Amino acid sequence: MSALLELRGIRAAHERINVLHGVDLAVAAGQVVALLGPNGAGKTTVLRVAAGVHPAASGRLLVGGRDVTGADPRRLARAGVCLIPEGRGVFPNLTVRDNLLMMTFTGRSRAEIEEIAFTRFPILAKRASQQAGTLSGGEQQMLALARGLATDPAVLLLDELSMGLAPLVVGRLYEQVAEIARQGVAVLVVEQFAAAVLGIADHAAVLVRGRVQRQGHPDSGLRAELSALYMGSPL
Amino acid sequence: MDQFITFGIVGLSTAAIYAVIGSGLVLTYSTTGVFNFAHGAAGMLAAFCYWQFTVGWGWPVPVALVLVLLVLAPAFALLVERAVLRPVQALGEAERLVMTVAMLSGLIAAARWIWDPNVARPLPTFFADRKPFHLGPATVTWHQAITMAVAVAVAIGLRVLMYRTRTGAEMRATVDDRALVGLAGARPVRANQVAWILGTQLAAIGGILIAPTVTLDASQLSLLIVSAYTAAVFGRLRSLPMTFVGAIVVGCMESYLAGYLPQNAYLPGLRLAAPALLLFAALLAFPHRRLRGRDRRLRQIPVPTMAGTGLFALVVVAFGVVLATVLSAPDLITYGPIFSLGVVALSYVPLAGYAGQISLCQLSMAGIGAVVWAHLGAHGELWALLVAVVVSAVAGGLIALPALRLSGVYLALGTAAFAVVLDQWIFTLPTFKLFGVQIGLFDQGSVTAVGPDLFGLHLDSESQLMVFAAVCLALASIGVAALRRGRFGRRLIALRDSEAAYATLGGNLLLAKALVFALASGIAGLGGALYGMQLQSVSATQFNLVAGLPIFLVAVVGGLGAVGSGLFTGTAYVGPINALIAIAPWSQNAVALLPGLAGVGLGRNPDGVVPSMRSEWAPVARDRIALPVLVLGIAAAWVLRLADVIDGWVFCGVALVLALALRGWAAARQRAVLAAAVAAGSAGAEAAAPEEVPVEWLGIRRAWRPEDEEVLARGIAAG
Ligand SMILES: Nc1ncnc2c1ncn2[C@@H]1O[C@H](COP(=O)(O)OP(=O)(O)OP(=O)(O)O)[C@@H](O)[C@H]1O
Ligand SMILES: [Mg+2]
């Protein structure tokens, strides 16, 4: 199975401070890869590099086997990379409907997008003309995730979907993520709240200080290592 | 009744123009976050181009319209977006504001340069040859009808564009979250470009429609925009329907004021100032919030050392003495304002630099100082200078009270409105009595000002006044530096960083703002009085809003946080322009563009040039050989000049070459010393460097210092 998203030896810096020191990751079609690690490890940076928002200092980025290193976010979005950023990935002053309209830049028509979003998240149909910023946190995250569902991406990058949400809502959101993956999308999930994602992940990678320290099947061994990391082994 | 309706129709057609211009302003502000002070100036330029094509060159009206609206306006908008705004997009609100103020100032200068302001340029109204038609009891000209139809079309068109099209959604989304627009596969830059093109086109339409009914004058047309700004403020700079409502209020009010205001000496100015008064009122009446999601990058304000400031003050005085003795009499008049305008510019340092309050009415405050001095100090009484400072300070404190609710662009707008009210109305009033006190202003013309009487020594020659102004600038600079080092200065900076954090730390916002406004206005008033002494005769136009803009721009270019920017602004504003005119008289008009261009150059060096100049000259000041050599060298050249051995140009050349050479030499020596220190083992150097302590550990890992309050406040504001 060839990887849809591949990062090879990615290095990246924030204002001359190196935060990624050669990250290798591959996500195949239909696969959910969980990227875990302590705060400040560089997980968000990995996703931003993969979406073209942050430039890589060196290394290569491949999407669907094509080298797209250095492409801008817009080109990557059109090539099927969809990043749902940290925080709420919605336009707060636009209505739900206009937020959905903003998903039409990658090819699908407005009608198709609304159809998919509203069947998956019926609550959004009820809130269609409400400003997105006034939705509840869970509803906002649904709207953000709707982009991953409705725009038919090849690669979905999710950053901290669970932030500030109740476990029940998180569980429901991740069910949708699993569903997206079943349609053949390569999904890379960054998550602090490891338990939420390990249930659906096929593969997990642990990022520590800008390096992938371990990766493999999300079995108990990895979990133990993670809890050691979070509970304060020396970083 | 008929008259009432006629004035109503006139009001509505003016309102239609304000609505068109105002909606362009709202469109650009709400989609790009840039408040375009030059919006009216773009309309002005369009009106001039239209005049040139139709009247000047006799081209058919449709051709001219297409050319101006569909070719020139979009091209201009794209150029402005690319060259002026993109470089400062990531900088703070103040820088973006300065860019458009620079554009305003530059466009007015450019228009005056291209189209001689002394030539009258009548522009016919649209369909002037058709008979007006009657609508019930009202008579409507075709021009008025077209104007109103255009406004309605614009209202509908914008509504459809913004809320019914994807481009509209893209534009609104770009304000919300630029990065996310890119992630969605759209192009945020394109959304901005569309907004600028539409905005400029709307300004152009407004300019072309309004020009036939007023005189085609660059600054008047640019400032007619005040009314359109008022309309936009009614819409809180984001609601188009409310902008239209605001436009109707302003348009009708102007028209009825023109029709019904009784004729007397005190009121004609009120009619001109009415839009500005209404703008001020609207700013206060409509609560507003900053656009959300705007990143603010706050810069450090250097803390000057007292020794360095003392040296700087000596340099200022020495510079004044040298200039006063070297320059010829006519040159003394030309370059006289270096120090007095420097004092006015220095008033920006505490106000805009430390406290982050952008005020566009400092020159008006200077005007108050000048008037008080002219009246009370008619025989040079020194106490009158003190009164001038106090009266200006009180006036400044008074603006601060309403302005307390304003910040950022709103404050800039409010103070601009205040400046317009002063120069259009208050300054033009004849002498009047208030509470039994006779108050005289510019006596509807100009008033004379004399030099001060310094304990029996009457200063009245240009050279004496120049030295006096230099001493005042030096003292004021020391005062401002001391302020920065003191507790109040640190509090002001905390206030700039975050008003919320400042209030949380227990600061009294009202008091702090009123004090800093009063202080800055007092300094400006002193500058105004000094300026008046040098001019000998002062009139209201010397202190109007447009005259004040270049001073603000040069001060920003110098760096608002640096005490040295007073001297810098005076020198850079007065010096090069006049020197250029002396060398190349044909450049008379072009040089007025310089401050505007300099402001636009700010995007490259947002900290200003004074801080970098200071770091370049610091080695000379510290060097035990270079400094005495420099002082002695210049003194020797000066003596030669006084003895008429060399002329002024040679003196300038010698001083400049000597200074530059020593600067290079001292810098090289310092580098050598540093290299030696490094070679001798870096341990010593490291121990000398202060330890970096994270904010949350201040007071714990090392003892609490008073300066930490500011650091902590900034940490809170950033987090
Ligand atoms: N804009 C920025 N400027 C400077 N440094 C940054 C910036 N963004 C991130 N960093 C630094 O880069 C490092 C990695 O940040 P990143 O956001 O990728 O971490 P993360 O693993 O996502 O952390 P978290 O779990 O807290 O979200 C951190 O040390 C952070 O301080
Ligand atoms: Mg993160």
C-alpha cells in the first residue's frame, strides 16, 4: 500500500530556533495515524508543514506520490490536503451556511457540500443561518470537521479536535473521523488526549522534541511510554 | 415649505455621495482591517483626472468615465495594495494607519503639484443642459437624480456582492481568519485586492459626482471625506445600511444648516466644522470594538540613560548655537522652525510612543499655544509662555476626556475631527467674551507674536530666538526622557500594551490618559509659541490638520519611542525640503511629496530611524578620543566660519566629513576592543550580561525591580 501523505526528513524552525529535526512519517489511504507527544514537541508544526502553512527548512513532502515540497496552502488544498487547525477551524463572523460556502474552493458544489454536512451533522442544518462564532464548542468543531468530510480530501490533518470538549462529544467526532478514513482518506491526527484517538488509530507515532521517538501499533507498550512522558520523565 | 423640500433634495443628493464614498470606506476597512485615511484623496484624484479628460482634453464623458472608473481606479487600487499595504499588513494598527495618512498627505501634495491650485477648474454637472424635472412640489436636477440613483444601485450591488456571492463570503472570511482562507483553497490576497478595487472605485464615483458642486481643490475635496467618515462611523465602520442612514443624517444636516443657520460672524465656521463635530459626536455615541483577530506586535520602547540624554541635549543646544551664528538672515527665517517644530514633534513621543495614543491634532494644540502667547505675551512676558503651555495642556486634557472611550483608528479620527473643528471654526472666530473674559484668537486673519523677555534681556533677533528654541527643545527632551525612566512612563507603556491589563494592575485609565494628553499638548503648545515667535505673525492655516500631517509622518519615521525624534523631525522636516528648494528651485512642488513618501517607506523600518542612528553614534559618544576631536574640530571650523575665513557650505562640509569619519573610526575601535575582550576569555563578558529571567519568575529568582512592572504587564498583555 503506497502512502498518500509522506514526510521525509522534515526539518523546520520558528524564528531560527529549530523545532523539527528530521521527521519521517507516512500515512496510507484509509489509515488513521495518531501523532502524540508532550506540549511543545512540534506536533502542530508537523501538520502546518504538511499543509504548506509553515515552510520546511529541509526535507520533502509528498502527496499521492507527487513531490509537493514548498507548495503554498492553496495549492496543497486543491491537491487534496485538508488541515483542520488547532482551535476552532471556522470563520466566527460568517453564518454556518457561508462557512460551508467557503468549502467550495476545492471543487465540490455548494449543494453537495450542504447535503453532506447536513446529513452527517443534522444540528448544523438547524443552525444554518446562525453565526459560527455563536455555536457551542462541539458544534463549531463539527462545522470544522465538516470540511474534512464534505470536500473529499485525499489527506486529512486534524489538530487537537478534542480541545475543550466533553468526552462524549469527542467520541462522536472521532467516530466521524473513523468513517472518513474508511472512505480511503489518509488521516493524521494530533491529539493530547491520547485515549480518545488510540481507539481508532491504526498506527501511532510519538514525537518528542522534534523527533519521532517511537512509532508502531498503538498497543499497551506505547501507551505506557506515553504516560511516562506525560507524567514527567525528563524531557 | 418649498424651500424646506428644496434643501431636503440637495441634502439627499449630497447624502447619496457620502453614502457611496462611506460604503467604499466601510468595505475596505471591514475586509482588510485598514482604515483608509486617503480614501477621500483617491476620490479627489479621480475627480481631477476626470476633469483633465473631459474639460482639459475635451474627451467625451463616457470615455472619461470608463477610463477613470474601470482603468485608473483599479490600477491605482492594485498599486496601493501591493506597494503600500502589503508590506505593513503584518505590523500593528498604528503603522497601517500611518501608511494611509502618508498617502493622504502625499496625494494632496501630488495633486497640487500636477494641477496648479491657483487655477479655477469648473466641472459641469451631469446633463447640465437638461431641464430639471418636478416631483410633486420638489424640483430635482438630473445631476441630483443620477446621484441618488447611483447610491441606490451601489447599496443593492454591495449587498448582493457581500451576502449572495462566494467572493463576498471570501472577503468576509479573510477578515475573520486569513490563514484559514488559504487552507480552504481560496486566495486571501485576491479578496483584499477586490476590496481595494471596489473601495477605490466607489471613492472615485463619489469624487466625480461631488466635484461639480464644490470647488475642485485638492485638500478641500480630500477633507470633504470627513462627512463620509461620519457616515461610516454611524455604521460602526462595518454596517453598510447604517452607513447609508448616517449619510442621510449628515447630508441633510449640512444642507439645512446652510439654508437656515442665521447669518452672523460666529457661525459660518460652524457650518464648515459641522461634519467634524458630528463625526466627533458619532464616535462617542456609537460603541465600537476593534476588529477581532488582529495581531498586534508591540515594540520595545528604549530607556534612555540620563547621561546620554544630557549629551544629546548639549548637542541640540550646540547645534542651535552653530546654526544661529552660521546662517544668513534669510536662512535663519527658513530654518528657524527646526527647533520649534521639533518641540511640537517631541509631543508625540509620550503620547503616541509611550502611551500608544495616536493623535492627529498636535499642531492644533501648538496653534493654541501660539495664540495664547501672541495675546498674553505681547511684550514678551515670560509668564505668558507658561500660560500658553498650561492653556494648551488644559485643552489637551479636555480632548482626552471624550477620547477616553476611543483608541486606535477611532482616536485618530476623533482627534482629526477635533483639529478640523479648531481650524475651521474656533480659530476663525472673532474676539468674543466668555464668562466676562475677553478671548481673542487669530482675529480672523493673523496675529503678531514677539520674542520673550528673558529677565531683562529681550530676545527678538532670529538668531537669539533660534538658540532659545534649541534650549527649550533640549530641556523638553530631557523632561521626556526623565518621564520614560520614571514610574509614570512605565505606566504609560503598560497602558499602551494593554488597557485591560493596565486597569487590572490598578491603574486609573482616565487619569493616565488625561495626564498624558495634557502633557503632550503642553509640549506642543510650547512648540507652537516658539514657532509663533519665529514666524512673528501667525494665522490659523499654519496650524490646520493638513499642515500637521507631515510633521506626524516624519515623527513616525524618526521613531515615536525615541526622545531624539523631536530634533530629528524638526531637522528632517524643515531641513532637506528647504535645502532642496535652494539647490533646485523647480522642485518647489515636488518636495511637498517627501514626507508622504517617507511615511510610505516606514514599512521597511518600523522602529524608526532615530534608534538606529543612536546606535551608530553611540561609539563616538563613548570614545575618549573621538568625542573631544569631534568637538574641537567643529569648534575650530566654527571659529573659522565666524571669522569669515570659510563660508557656510565649507563649514557644513567639514563638519559632516569630520563627524562621519570619526563615527567610522570609533566604531572600528569599539569592534577591536570587543574582539580583544572576547579573546581574553568570554567568561567576564558573560557575567556582565544580565541574566534572562522568565516573566513568571520575576521577583522570585531575583529581586523585584520597579522596571519589572512594565515587563510583567507586557507579558500579561501578550498572553
Ligand atoms: N509562531 C511561533 N513562533 C516561535 N516559536 C513557535 C511558534 N509556534 C511554535 N513555536 C515553538 O515551536 C515548538 C513546537 O510548537 P508546536 O506548536 O508545534 O508544539 P505542539 O507539539 O503542537 O504543542 P501543543 O501540544 O502544546 O500544541 C514550541 O517550542 C513552540 O514554542
Ligand atoms: Mg499543538
